[in-house]
Amino acid sequence: MGTGNEAAVRLKMLNKMILVRRFENQITELAAEQGRLPGMQILATGQEAAVGVVLALRTEDVIVTNHRSHAHLLAKGADPRALMAEIMGKETGVNHGKSGTLHLIVPEVNALMTSTVVGASPPLAAGAAFAQQYTGSDAITAVFFGDGAAAEGSVHEAMNLAGVWKLPLLFVCENNCWAGAQSFDVHCSTGNIASRAVSYGMPGELVNGNDTDEVYETASRLSARCREGGGPALMELATYRMRGHGEYDRQHYVDPAEIEEWAARDPILLYRERLIEAGVATAEQIDAMDEEAGRIVAEALRFAEDSPYPAPEAALDHVWAEAGAKIY
């Protein structure tokens, strides 16, 4: 393990992963109850090792993400209470109940944008990275997108421009094997996304997206390269979407054996076992971590349920940026 991957960092990564799973399990329960949640709920169950990318970043670094964003935002430090309130459409949410789960923005942790428009995040991230480069900041931007989005022209345009201008931009493709109901093998001819990076003058690395240490170490190395002026980089996390595209999706098109196979590679269970075997934590300590995550999520739900819905006239708030407003 790298020098930055000491026990405290590894425990923090597991803690974030457990919190994400608890948080999204609560959303699953709410989504099953008629009228509890507005809109479509899209979860990252099975993809929690992506927190390793976020924890390899600095506080001042920007993230831009997609519709499957809860893991990224919680790992970046978003308040679970305000996040839950936003998902439930409440005024105390991170965006005052206006964005819901699909367009979350958390500026206080430098989470610039969550976009449900497939392929829309990388161009926005390229803009943020250009601003960082232009102003002489040593911060970088990391952008998350899926294997389905990798087929969108906007993603290729963003990668090309980032390569030409050597932007401090880390592209993170979470290849979860499914783009909606379409399996990866029927929409990608190359077998992976990482190999495309060379066409845009950047390194591309394919990593085990369920191995939290590998994700963290790769992200640490590539983000350092971006920060030092080496230009953009692409990392592809080979992982699996353990639930449907959204909570409406019962995955009738997926072989149950495939789901069982990947369930055995659950990143949280694998990392729990690894840290116990390495003597980083005991089973009892990790169980206590899980209980604390459950308490945090329960408090977040109470906070959201007790919060008011926004007043109708609030629809006209935040339509125009105030003079001198920070852009990113």
C-alpha cells in the first residue's frame, strides 16, 4: 500500500462506504412506500468503492458527477441531513427542495454539479478545470460518468479538449456493466473504456472498481499528475450495478446468476474482510461503525421528515445569479 493509504485513511474509506450503503438502503425503503419520495431514485449499490477516488482528492478540488451521485457527495463531505431533505423535496435540502436527487449541487464541499443528462457532466467539468488552470489554482476537477455516457459525443469532445489544453481533469468512468437495460458488451467494441484515453493524449488505466485500495491508490497517483501540470487522465472502475437502473427497474433482463456472482464481490464486504485480516480494525469496531452510520441516517430521515416543503413563491428564488457570485 502507498504511503497515503495508512490505517486512518482506510478506516475513513470503509466508514464512508458503509454510510453510503445505509443511506441508500433508507432511500430504497422510502421509495417502496407510495408518496414518500418524489421522482426517480437512482442508487450506487455495489459501486461504493468509488469513494476511494473522492478521498484521494483535496478539499479544494471540485467534483462533477452524474445521476448516481450519492456516494460521491457523501464522500466529499455533504451533510446527510441536508442531502436527505433535498431528496425528499424539503426546503432545508442542499438546494432548498428544488433539485431532488437527480441534480444535486453542494457548493460548500465543491460539488459543482450532478446532472442526470447522460454525458453532460464531462463538458461542465472541463469548464471547471479550465477555470482552475486559468486562475493558477493548484486544485483539480474529477468527473464521474458511466459506461453508457462514454458513448456520448459530448464526453469525447470534453476528453479531446482536456487533452489539447492539458487541463487538470481526472475522468472517472464507473463501468457497472449496464447502461440502462443494455449490457456493456453490446454497446462497446473495445472491451473497455480506458484504452480510448490514448486517442486524447492522456493515460488511461483500468482498475478493479470493487477494490477500494486499488481505486484510492490509482486516483492518488493520477490526481497528482493532473495537479502537477501533466494534463488529464482517465481511470475506468470495473464494477457492477447491484440494483436496477432506478428503483422502478426490477432487472428482469439480468441473469440472476450474474447478480449472485457480483454480490460475492460486494466492495464493502471485501474491504471489511481485508481490514480485519490486516489488523486495521476488529469486527466489533466495524460493527460499531455500521451502527453509527445507521444512527446518522436515522437522524437524517428525522430531520428531513420534520422539515417544511418550500413555499410556492420560492420557485422564483435563485433564478438569477447575484452580482459577484462565485461561478464554481
